[in-house]
Amino acid sequence: MNIFAQSSFKFKPSQIQIFTYFLFFYTLCASIFTGDIIVLCLLLYTCLFSYLSFLILRKLSKKYKQFKNTLISSLIFFLIFHYTNSLIGLIPYSIGLLSIQLYKNFGYFKGLSIINPAILGLVTAEIATYLIQIFFAIDINSLPFISWWGAQFGNYFSLILIIPWIAYGPRKWNKQWVLIPFITLFILAVCLLNSATYIIPSLLSSTTYFFAAIMLIEPRTSPTKRNQQFIYGLLAGLLYFGLRHLGINYYELISLALANSYYFILRQIKLQKNITTPQIPI
């Protein structure tokens, strides 16, 4: 009995594994709900392209990260950057995926991430899209664009999927103090800036929850200490809802990039203080 117990298989996934499984399941559901086989093919392409570039680049950088660490950013990119149904559209899409892998292997500054890798991929793909339009005179409307299509799908099915993660993930990662001020601002913004008929539908929109629970609490670009988390979440919320109220395009990406930059600068200041502060011998 003891021998059997010792040799029995025990499945104890890490937090990053749990998140990878959840996000892949979420992504698969989003793809199926489109009812378009092209989207499922694009998901397969995303995984294969990411894996091949991961294998090549990790040998060049000699940073032997696990594939799940880079797959997460690729799946987020897939869910936000509107899927393409043209071969030409795969060019900026692939460039965006490649930029994520390059950043994961070569872009960290002293081991610190300046920005969420998915944002870098989205911005790179968007720039590539416009360059293709300029140099090849191709209509931009036929190419992919940032749409957050996978953040909300199947009416409220995406919300049903993401609520368990909101209850589980941030607490397990000890990131709940990022969400508390952000969600509080979300509720206030919806109640104060919308008419009564739009309050409930706005609160049930899963796009904001996806942004907060999937992207805002990304481990390498969000604080670990409670007071820093609160300020980080408050800053992100003020930027997110302020820019949205002003009608600024891509307010989600701008607010997250600025919040990430704030935390990166904060860590740099702390590192400099640790370097310059003399050690007092005991």
C-alpha cells in the first residue's frame, strides 16, 4: 500500500500552470463561440508560431524559460488583437507574436519587465499594420486591429468564465489589493457616468474584468506590497476610466502602459537607493 502511494501520480500544478490552463480554456471557448473555423486555425497557428520562436530564441538568449510563461502573453494577444481572415493579415499578427518572444528573451532590464509583453505585441502589430497600408497601399480595414473581441463573447458566458478566476487568481497571487481600488473606481464610474438604463449592462461587461484580472495583475509588472498595489490599482483605474470618459482611443493599453511604467520607475528608484545606501556593520 505504501509502495503504491509513493509511486502514485500526484498532480500539483503551480499558480502559473493553473493560470495557463484557465487562459487556454477561456481562449478555446472564445474561439468556439465565434463559430468560425478560421479563428480556431488562428489559435493553432498562434500556439505553433509561439512555440517554434520560443525554442529558437531561448537558445540564442540562453534564458531557459518555460513555454507557459510566453504562451500566456501570446494568448492574451490573440484575444485582444482582432483575428484576421486574410493571409496578408498574418504578417502584422506574426510580427506582434514575435515581438512578444523577443521581449521575453532580450527585453527585460536587469531582470525587470518595463511593460506587459502583450501590450508590446499589440503595439508592434498595430504599427506593422499601418506600415503595410502605407507601403503596399492595402486597405487598413481588411487587416486586423485591436478590438478586445475575446474579452467579451457569448453574451455573458465570458463573464461566467472569468468570475471564478477573479475570486481565485488575484488572492492566490496576493494581488487582491490591485483589484480593490480598480473595481471600486469601475463601479463608481459606471454609476456616475452612465444613465440608469446602462448601469447594469455596463457592470456585466466582462472586458473591464478581463483587463483587471488578466492583464493588470501580471506578476512581473505589478507590485507585491499592499500599499504599492493600492496606489498602482488606483492609478490604473483613474487613467483607465478618465481616458475612456475623454474618448481616447486605446485607453486600456495606454492606462496599463503608464501604470506599468510607474511601477518600473518605482522599482528602479528602490534599487538605486539600495545601491547608494551604505551598509552599517553590525
